[in-house]
Amino acid sequence: MMKSVSTGTAVLAAVGTLAVASSAYGQIVNRTFQLFNHDAGSEAPPDYGLRLDGLLTGDTSDSTTFSFETAVVLLKVATNTSTGDITITIQGTVFGGVDGGTEYIDPQNYEISFVYTEGVEEFQGGWRVVGQNNSGNTGTLTLEGSTDDNDLLTITDSDANAFLFTPTGNTDNEGNTIFYGRGWLTSNSDGSAVSGVQDWKFFGVETDPIPTPGSAALIALAGVMVGTRRRR
């Protein structure tokens, strides 16, 4: 059975590397961000960057979260300087499942791929998605290595708050700006809210080249997150 998940204000955090490419329709400016868990999720531990209660069981009382730090999750922003069109892609491998309290119950790796193509605009030094239930904003969450349709979870935009990704005003130990994203999601195909919590909530820092989990860049970010938690 195929389930659907919709996104609203998303949470993402990062800083990115800049690249420019040419296309038949104009110059494309690309920025890449590596994403990390937010440190103040209400269901932590374990820490997570994505929460989708009930997604795997159908029961929204089952807290279901996914970590961004066992592998690499990237957010890429592509801006067409001729048309002004902006595309945001979130892609990578997440790890998690039903939260058993301090650890996951039967956790798995999942491949996530989500693309925002509608309603994307620059906002306060970052980006946001305006409008609700944008049908062009879609993606998937798939059990790693599986070809079974039952392990494919479709993702669509929600009619709740739109995606938001902006600077926090903080920097890491190396002076890199930290971005923060947040936003509601829903597993209802019509975009309506569910009784459980379903949202993005993550940070990120500039990485070139992209570091692996546990690297010095990730450790430096952790120190800033602790400070952010204390100020909340």
C-alpha cells in the first residue's frame, strides 16, 4: 500500500557552496547545503531532522523520526538567473523509524528525495515556499535497497505552513553561517493536517568538499547547536 506524505514549513539548516552552470534557458546558479539534525526536537533522543508520526504504522501516536547524521543528506538550490525560477532539492539517506524512547524500534535506512518547484522565492537571506498544496512539490521516501512498492512512500506538499530555510544569525567555530529550516508535513493525501506531529527540523553548515558524518565540521556544528538550545 502506497502512503503519501506532504510537507509544509520545512526545517532545514545549512550553508552552501556556490556553482554556476549554463543551460539553454539561461545561467543556473547552484548552491549546496549539508543537513544535520536539530538539537531540540521534543522526541529526542535520538536526535532527528525529520519527524513523520504514524507514517510507518498508520497510528499517529507512534512517534516516528529520522536522523540525518548516519549518512549524508543534501539540500540543493538551483536558481535560473534569466527566469528567476528556483528549485530546491532535498536528497540523501536518513536512518530511523518508530521512536522507542531513547532508541529506535527496528530502525532502517531510507532514501529521501524531495523537490520544491512551485512557489519558491528568496526570503531573508535564504528561501521559502509560498502558497499551499503546491502539486508540483513532490518526492519519495523509500526503504533503502527495496524495489517493493509497499516500501515507497510518496511525498507531496501540504496545505499547512510553507517551507522555510533562512540563516539563524549564528556561525560555527569556523565562522560559517548556520541556516535553519522548519515546516509542517502531513501524511494525508489531501494536504490536511494529522493528529500527530509531522515536520522538518534541521540545521546545516557550508561544506566543500562534503564531509562525512563524524567529521570535524559536524563536531563544530554540534557546539553551536548546544548554544542554540540553551537560548530557546
